[in-house]
Amino acid sequence: MAGKFELYTDKGGDWRFRLKAGNGEVIATSQGYSSKASALNGIDSVRRNAADAEVVEVDD
């Protein structure tokens, strides 16, 4: 089963999304957005960019 994006409003009224794997585990969560349209743009950005994203190890 493929993963899914869940779109919701948080307790403060901001729009957020989370990406869940096929097994239901949350694998990514978004920042808060002031509008639903902005949150949907965030989802679209993840869809467009994540497939080709490079993995880079960094030291904190």
C-alpha cells in the first residue's frame, strides 16, 4: 500500500500535513501554514522534489 498525505489544522489554527507510510507510520511532518492553499503547495513541493533529493550526511 502506498503512503498518503494527511492535511489538517492544528490547535492554533494553522494548516499542516504529515506523510504516512503504507503501514501508517508518520515519516514526515510539515511546518504550520496560514492557509490551506499554502499547505497544499508544500505537499506538491515534497512530491516534486523528494524523488530526486540527494542524501547528504552532515555534522551538527
